[in-house]
Amino acid sequence: MKNTIGNSLTVTLFGESHGKAIGAVIDGISSGIKVDEDYIANMLSRRRPKDALSTPRQERDEFSILSGVFEGYTTGTPICISIPNADTHSSDYGQMQYKMRPSHADYTANCRYNGFQDYRGGGHFSGRITAALVAAGAIVLPALNKKGIYIGTHIKSIAGINDIDFTNNKEIIDISKKDFPVLDETAKDKMQQKILEAKSQGDSVGGVLETAIIGLPAGVGEPWFDTVEGMLSHAIFSVPAVKGIEFGLGFDFADKCGSQANDQMYVDGDSVKCYTNNNGGVIGGITNGMPIVFRAVIKPTPTISKEQKTVDINTMSDTTLEARGRHDPCIAHRAAVVVESVAALVIADMLTTKFGTAWLAKFE
Amino acid sequence: MKNTIGNSLTVTLFGESHGKAIGAVIDGISSGIKVDEDYIANMLSRRRPKDALSTPRQERDEFSILSGVFEGYTTGTPICISIPNADTHSSDYGQMQYKMRPSHADYTANCRYNGFQDYRGGGHFSGRITAALVAAGAIVLPALNKKGIYIGTHIKSIAGINDIDFTNNKEIIDISKKDFPVLDETAKDKMQQKILEAKSQGDSVGGVLETAIIGLPAGVGEPWFDTVEGMLSHAIFSVPAVKGIEFGLGFDFADKCGSQANDQMYVDGDSVKCYTNNNGGVIGGITNGMPIVFRAVIKPTPTISKEQKTVDINTMSDTTLEARGRHDPCIAHRAAVVVESVAALVIADMLTTKFGTAWLAKFE
Amino acid sequence: MKNTIGNSLTVTLFGESHGKAIGAVIDGISSGIKVDEDYIANMLSRRRPKDALSTPRQERDEFSILSGVFEGYTTGTPICISIPNADTHSSDYGQMQYKMRPSHADYTANCRYNGFQDYRGGGHFSGRITAALVAAGAIVLPALNKKGIYIGTHIKSIAGINDIDFTNNKEIIDISKKDFPVLDETAKDKMQQKILEAKSQGDSVGGVLETAIIGLPAGVGEPWFDTVEGMLSHAIFSVPAVKGIEFGLGFDFADKCGSQANDQMYVDGDSVKCYTNNNGGVIGGITNGMPIVFRAVIKPTPTISKEQKTVDINTMSDTTLEARGRHDPCIAHRAAVVVESVAALVIADMLTTKFGTAWLAKFE
Amino acid sequence: MKNTIGNSLTVTLFGESHGKAIGAVIDGISSGIKVDEDYIANMLSRRRPKDALSTPRQERDEFSILSGVFEGYTTGTPICISIPNADTHSSDYGQMQYKMRPSHADYTANCRYNGFQDYRGGGHFSGRITAALVAAGAIVLPALNKKGIYIGTHIKSIAGINDIDFTNNKEIIDISKKDFPVLDETAKDKMQQKILEAKSQGDSVGGVLETAIIGLPAGVGEPWFDTVEGMLSHAIFSVPAVKGIEFGLGFDFADKCGSQANDQMYVDGDSVKCYTNNNGGVIGGITNGMPIVFRAVIKPTPTISKEQKTVDINTMSDTTLEARGRHDPCIAHRAAVVVESVAALVIADMLTTKFGTAWLAKFE
């Protein structure tokens, strides 16, 4: 289904970095969900570059809900959110029509679209498209919250500097209030210093984001293919620069014995809990009622100002490139709200499949 | 789509560990692909437990192609492959109807299916279902090979013992001939020793599998959602025990600068290549013509003979469990052919989307 | 999705007329639905040729549920029903490998599958495949009945002989007990006479089936594309020989004024009803609580014994054909249970989408 | 998939009659298709009410292509076309929030969306949404034309007045140039007179549209479910007021013998043709190379000025309604271009599935 994700609640993305607008269409959503435009604006502002840590490109992200919302509530018909592009400096990208930025999608886009792609500013591959994802996520997140489901993402590491772990639900719920979502304030300073160092060298750095989802009932997901891990990973790999995802202990499982790794269980009132959460809340592809925990690695931004060897696909010859234009020395911190939004959309989709079309707006 | 994967070429899995049969239905495949039953049997034998390293359950995997193949070639209509279950010891699992095996899907299946699941031997969650995936993969793999596309998986590590890396295409093509697919024979001995140690202690170990796919053209995949990474990960997380997946440098990207991590490019005849392959052959969700490289972590088998704390969901009380029945001290080596099969099905699906219904059987 | 229908509850068909088996896989069904094998057998017997009105091919339709049912209830995992082929006279069809039967799928199958199709007995295009559809329908129909939803089909006409209309719900519920489902017994005799006449002349006749669905709540369906009419017609056109479908007044709407055609409304207790049902229970693509009523036209069976002009695709030359082999002089009466089954599957799918995965088995 | 149609080339509709904008997103289209904004404007003008035969609501349909087109060609990424709403008289519809128009979707929308639907002017159910369908169709039609595929629709009948039939390909190709697409000019006058009569009485009339598609190769379509008839009907039933569809002889098959109805075949050079086209170009769900011919019945517009019995869902009481607001005495003639557009999108989808992502823009 190409640029659409979801089975029951779907999101389709459209738009190019330097076109008229980017946007998203959400279909299959419950009628009767309250839509808070201030909340959407606030989510968008979390994604927006704001300080020396990010690109100087400034977009106001003045979104417009073209359809599917009436008198402040979702109608249940498709919601189209459009975000016009404003601060575009297309001339910065002139040299990039043929000079392929290494590790950016310039070359693969050219192969995929036979040269017809809008190459300006990364076109449809631009991180800017994630603003539409965030706006879409901001429609469903408050409905999930009302159901007691919260999603929080912190920066697990940037450039080798590590944050501490979530220790309680309040931290997961509150982390979204932070512009630079780190639990350990001293780690935050060191990370930002690393980013500024990279920037000063015309270079970039990567990191790891860790996301926790709390409040989901046990029994969500499917055994084969539409596993919780499969559904989340399918969507999360669309967040630009993500190159890996792991749940619970993830790659650390490789060196553990079963007796260390297994999550032993106990009865707690009328529910079942685990002493540990090594499986990150998902077993056999299905939620077990423990928090879902996953980590996504964000590669260093490929656009850097250092000279790199590359090709000119017009002349089919070797050349070099020092990127001009505006770019981010790190996008891990800006990606946190994108990951939360994508996770919200996937979870809302899986719950809609399980509980039906009207469930997301139903409160007892 | 629950138990179905794929957009254009789809695979649906059915069956329970101790039911009449397990199987797969492949739809959307080209007509005119030669089907080699010996090859399928050989693929299935690679997955089958064979020695002291695995469960003593012995299944002959006598598959039957019920439809979609005529006079040795695919007809283009749905192929149903059925594999009857033979060597079932259901009584071993009697105690497990209510006693939930920690980190196994017993409890989540009970939540998902409200107690109606076939609990014997893990039911629909059993690793046995992967035999059907392998049979399905064995239908498409020879067609991919004819197109010059090969998929090889080696054991990157088991219980902390590491293999060396692939160094050339021949190793990738030939690795499938090995029962225990490791490049470094000394690592193989150490890994097997670790597995037997775990077994002697009633415990289990995990590992990491690394897969390379060669021969794919540049330009396969989609920018948003149906990225190569998203499509592969969606499917690979269905391989039981997989808890993480990473492409190229994967989680090692976190500590790299852009200038170290970027894959610089050069012209090689009439094609474009990269000096490095840190992105594992995928940029912007789309193939760049370099080998696709990904790693999946396999958690230690959850079924172990050691006493573990768990719950009895019939009485809703705490209890303990020492698993009886037949189980594997490690499944990483058996999972290699499953990962190859799943990857083959995903790649065949993406190529069918790109090039159309008849392409897979078309040779110039 | 080719050989699969449904969004939430899907059915995939496989098999060829003279292959090992035909069958269906149902995915997305609720766990906890009672499965009655006698009921399935009875539904299959309604489809089976039984007397001089039909082909002499006798299949016992001994189905086998390979998966997804445990201790008499659906598990919620995919159900594979396999029906082995027994009474195959492949030699009857020898001449038909290259001689295309007019108005049958021989030629189009050859174009679609490039000559690799199993041509024996119509292969995957055979009406025999509908046995699998009926078996699948027989899994969901009792669950719908428990919800108060019933589906009845009568023969509206055969060869110009018309039946009377349904006048009450009891007739709709009871019609399935009849082997030759006609409300007016005198019309039945005349229809059967017409069929036997056609048979004696080596010819065939067509007819119209009318289906009513009662008990559906108002509010099922979608405005664009997944309308009730769109979903039903998509599936019903797969019933072999169906060439048209109409809802309510159908084509008679063309000559009506709005003031005649509109269904005026009134309040009846706490529900809303219409004085008439010209829209056949669907307005704007969505159920209005009135019975769904649609008619499907069944073309005369294309396989006839009279000499017809056709082509030999081996020699690419004109030729003639007098079909041998066993065939039906009319299939309208046998198709009634197929249409009911298909409608049941579509309705079950739409209700699963609306009310969620577990709804079909939930009874208050 | 609710408001989306298509497997490989998909269209999603959004918008409400009196909201900010309506529109469509097309995904999966080939890159490199020339986009002609004048052609789109012309197609939209064919749908637009223009004279005394239609509603006085005047929309300029000033569409804006927000994405997916760059320098006059499709990029291959999603195309979002937005058409702002301008001439909205919402106050006309004030009384209609609770008074349900008989045979219009007011009541079913209220059931489906639990009262949250935008009720103004029919909201998401308005015929106005079809402008977006036409704009989407106008993107793919020129590409189909370049492949030699043409789609023509004429008014087969309105209010009992019949047109003659298509007799050659030129008529099919040229019919789109007519505002009121009828082959027999005398029939046109009579039809228009009937419409004006109905209008003068505050009433409305219905009709039948007949569509022919020429130039398709044999071998397009699938045997089960994704038949050509199933795919087209699924989409065509979304055209508001369509209540039936038939292919070839359609319901006239019911009274024919096989020997009359079968399309006998002959060799014509290196292709195979039929002496007749009773099957309307589709056999076994798959094209046979003859023109596809289908008819759709359009019910009389439900909104009429005559007094009708209906309900007030606020007070849950019986009431009457004489519709005010602007409405059409007939929509059959305006629907012709909508049916062509929908058919174009379905055919483009099926060809994209068959021949791959890039085919639609590839010309030898």
C-alpha cells in the first residue's frame, strides 16, 4: 500500500519539501473524538527546529484541517490535514539535482522514480513530511490518553552519551513536555555539547530513542505478521534515519540464557504481571499487559558540509560535494515526537481492528 | 491483514502444532515458475531438528501441494501447501493448558483468543508453523536465483561466540549448504558447545543471525511505510523469538559521525556504487544496488526445564513450572533458513509490485 | 488482493477442479464460534448436483478442517478447510486443452496465465471451487443467525418463468430448507421443465436469484468505495456466471420519478422505518435497518453440447466444438446457496470491521 | 479500506460539501505521466451543473495539485488534489440537521457516525465529492489514451427515453466531447424535456448509463474476487445514486439459452475475437480483448421539493419535508463523466497490478 500505513485506521502521507503543501489523510477514525488544534500546534512545535541544535529553516507549520472535523469533533470520515510550505530556499538545492548526497535518498529516489522526482530539498523524502505524521498523531493521541494509554519517548543516547532509564509511569507521561527529552539533565548538557561540536565541524551525530507505551490491555496483536513488533517496526522504519529497532532486551537477548531472560509471572489481584519486562510488553506478537518498550537507532544526518566523494548522475562521473543549504547536525531529539506520533497511529490502528470502528471515541 | 503478509505476492499461514496440518497459501505468484519438490524438501530438512542440538521431536514434513502447481510449474493461481502433523505428543502439554510458560505466548494467546486457542504445543504460535513459511520460501527462492538474486544467512553469534563476516558473494550463495551456517569453523564448535552446555543445564541460549541479499536492482521500495526495511522487519518479527532487527551498521550508527557513517559513491562503468555499505543496501527506504544486510536477534528459547515462577490461569494463583515436553536449547541455527525464506517472500512481493504479475517467471 | 476477499474477516480460495483438493482459508474470525460439521455438510449438499437437473459428476465433498477449530469452536486463528477432489474424469477434457469453450474462461485463463493454467475441467475457474466458498459461509452463517441476521435466496426466474416475491421474514429464514428454492411451487415445476428441455437439446438456460438479508442494524457500511453495495457486488461477481447485480428497485429505478422511488420514513417505537424498501436496505452505501434485497443474474451455462464455432489456440485456427464431459443445463438453483454463503462472508466481514475482532462470537 | 479504492494504484477521497475543501489522494501512480491542468479543468466542467437541467449551485472547481506533480509530470509519489468549496449556502440546510431527507444518506450517516457527521449539504455523502473523483480520473485518462485505451459513456436512457447503441470505436472515443452524452440527438431532446418537466413539478428522474472501454489487452483480471466485474462494480457503486450494474447482456442473460448467449470465437490474424460480445468483454472475471461494456442505473435524485413523510431524529417524531436548497432534477447526465473517471481509475489500478509500477508512463 506504498504511502499508506494501517489496516483499520490508515494514514496516507503526501507532499514534497518544496511543493505547495505536505499533509496526511487519516481514514477509519472513530467519529466523536475531540480535536484540539492547540494540541496539534504544540506537537508540531516539538518537532520544529528551534535553536542552534537544528537547521535554521523555520516553518510555522500552519496546518489546515480540510475535512473530517466538524464543530470540533471528528466526523468519522477522512481527515485531510494540509501544511503549506513557506520558508523554502529552493535555490540552495540547485546543484543537487544531479550531485547525489551520500547516504541521502537522492540516488535511490532517482532510480525509483526514473528522474521524475522533485529533487528540491529531498522532495517526498524530506524529513519535513514527518510534520504531517506528527499532526496525524496529534489527532489520535488525546483519544488514546483518555483511554489511559500514554506514549513517551526519551533520548537514550546521542553520540555515545547515555541517558538513564524510565523508572515510573509519571516519567513516561511527562517526558513529552520537554523540548529535549532526556531524564538525566547532566546527560542533556553533554549531548547538546556533542551536537554543537559536530555542527562546528560541519559534521553530524546519531543516537538512540527509547519509547514506552503504557496502559494497553493484554491481547492486542496477531501471531503471524501483524505482530505488535511487526506493525510498529513497519511504521517506525519510515521515520527518516531509523536503521534498527529492538524490543525489550533487544540485541542483549543474544548473550542471555533463557533462565535469565524469561519474564516470570505472578498474579496481582485479577490480573497477571511479570517480575521483569525483558520482552518489552510483547510475547508471541501480542501484548501481555506490561509496558511496550522499544528502541530505535537514528543514524547521523547524512547531509554534512564536509567534502565527500559522490557522483554526478547527469554526466555519470565522479565528483565531490560539500553540502550547502540548511541542515541539522542531529535529528534524534526532533525525531522523538515523530516516533511517538507513529507509535500512536499504529496502536490506534490495532485497537480499532480489535474493538471496532467506534471504540476510540467511546468512554464509559 | 492478520495472518497474511505481502501486497502483490501474499502468503497466509494456517495450522496448529498438534492439529491435522499446518500450511501456507501463496497468492499472486507468476505462472510458469518451475517447482522443484526436492528443493522444497531440502529447505525443510534445513529447518528440521536433526541432532543433539535440537528438540527430539521428529517431523518428516511430508508436504503436499494441494493446488496452484500443474505439470511442475506454477499455474499463477493460489498455491496451497499442506504439511500434516505426525509426531505429536499432546499429553506432554496437558499441564500447560492453564500453567503459562514464562516468555512463551501461552498467556498472550489466552488473552487474544479468550481461552479458545489450541494450547497444545503452542498451537498456532508454535515454531512448527515456520515449516510452512520455509516451504513457501522454497517456491520463490529458485525463481529469485534465476534472476541473479541470492539470500544467505549465517549465525553472527550464539551465546556470545561470534562468527566472522561475509567477505564475498560466493560465501553468501553457498552458506545455505551448511547445516549449521557459520563461516568460521572454530566459532561453530564453540557455539555448539555452548548450546550443549545450556541443554545439560535445562537452559537455553540466544543469538544473532545476519542475512545478506545480493543481486537486487536499485530502486526497489517506497519512501513512506513500504520501505525495504519496513517490509522486511514486518515479516521478520514473525519469526518466533526475533526481538530486534537492524540494517547495515544498525545500532552502531548511534556512535558514529555523519562523515564516518555516510556511504560515499563512485561511478563503476554504467552503474553507481558505494565505497562502503554502512546503510546495508537501503537508503530512504529504497535499494541502492549494494547488498542488503540485516541482523535479527533471536532470544533464548523460552521453554526450559528449570523451575520458574508462573501463574495458573484456571485458579488465578501463583505456581511454578518445570517444562517437560521436547524443546530446543537454541533455535538460532534452525531459524536461519526461516529468515531466508521470509526474506525471499518479501523480496518477491516487492519485485512483483514493481515489475508486475508475470515478472518472476520471465527470463530474457 | 486477487483470490482473497474481505478487509477484517478474509477468505482466500485455492484449488483446481481436477487437482488434489480445493479449499478456503478464513482469517480474522472471532474465537469461540461453535462449528457444526453437520451444518457444513448440509450446506455443501445444497450446492451439490443431485438429480437430472444437474451434471452427473458426483462429489461427496468430504471436507476436512485442517486448522483453526479446536474442540468444536473456532480458535480465532486461520481456518483452512480442504475438500479433496474425487470423481474427476480428466480424460473428458483432453480435447479442451487447446479448443476454447465459447463464453467459458478457457481462453481468458490462457491469456492471464500464459498457458500454464491447469486446463482440466476449468481448473481454478471451475464452479467446483464454490464448494469451498459454501463451506466457508457455513462457518459464519450460524454465528450470524445467533445475532438475528438471516440470509435467504430464492430463484426469481429461470428461462423466463418467474417466482413470486418474499412477503415475510419467515419465508426468508426458511427458504434454505428447499433444494430448489422457489416460493411458488407451480413456478418450480415450470422452471424444472424448462431446464430439462434445454438439457434434452444439449443447451442451457439462465436465471435470476434474489437475496434478502434481515436483522442487520442500521449504520453498517461506508460512504465511498466500501459501500454495502460495493462490497457485496465485488464478491458476488465471483460466483461463476453472474453478470449483473441490482439492489432494491435496481434497473427499474430508471423509469421512476423521485416521488415514486423515495422511501418515505416513519418512527416505529424507538426505531426508524420506511414505508417502502425501494433502496433495498442501503442508502448512501450504508444500511438503514430495512432488509437488504438484491438480485443477481446468472447467465446460461456456457458448456453446451451443441456445435459452436471456436478456435484452437495451439494451431491458431478456427474449429468447432461440441462439448463432451459432464455439465449442468442450468446452475441458477445450485448457485443460490453460493450467493448466500458469499453474502454471509461479506456481511460478517463488515460487522467485524465495525464491531471488532471478537464480536461475532459475543452474545449477551 | 473504507474511503480508498484500488490495490496498486489507489485513490482516497476526502471532504464534505460545505467544509473547507474536498479532494483526492492518488498513490501508486507511475512517475513520468504528463499532467495537463486544462484537461483536468475540462473534465471537471463536464461534471459541473451548467444549465436549467441542473442545480443552480455554481462551483468553479478551482483545483490545486498540492503534491506529486513536478514540472508538469507525475513524480510517482502521492498526488493530492484539493478543490476548495466556494459557493456554499449552508443555511439552506439548517432544517435538515434533524429532518431526514427520504432516500438520501442523512439517516444512515447519522447511524454510521453517531450524530457527529457534517450534515450540511449531505456532508461527505454529497455528490460534490465526485468532483475529486473526476479530477483523479483526469490524471490517469490521458495515460490510458496513450496506450490506446479509451473509455466512453453515453446516456442509455432517462425517464424511459432510450438512446441508440454505440456502433464503432470512434463514437466511444468522441462521446466525451458532448455535454449531454447521447448518440441520438432526437432522444436527447426528449430526455431533456422529461428532466425539465420533472423539475417544474419539483420532482426528479433517473436513467441508465452505458460505458464502453476499448483497447484493453486480453488477460487482465483475476478469477476469484478481483474479477474485472467485481473491481469495477465495487467502485461504480460509490457513484451516488447507482443501484445496479450489469455487463454485456446483463439481466437479459436470464431469458437466453446458452446457444444464443455464448460468444463464439474466431481467429483474426494473430489474435482471437468473438462474433458477438454478449459477455461485455469479460469472461471468468478476465478480459478477452473485446470491448468492456457495462450499464449502471442511476436512481432519481432523492432531494425533491414535493412534500414527503419523514422523521425528525431530534424529537423522534413523524414529520414532513419539502426540500429547499439547490438540487438536480436529474443527475444521470452529470454522472457520465464520473463513471468514466471511476472506470479509468479501476482500469489503471488493474494494469498497474499486472504490469508494474512504471508501466503507465512507458511508451515504446
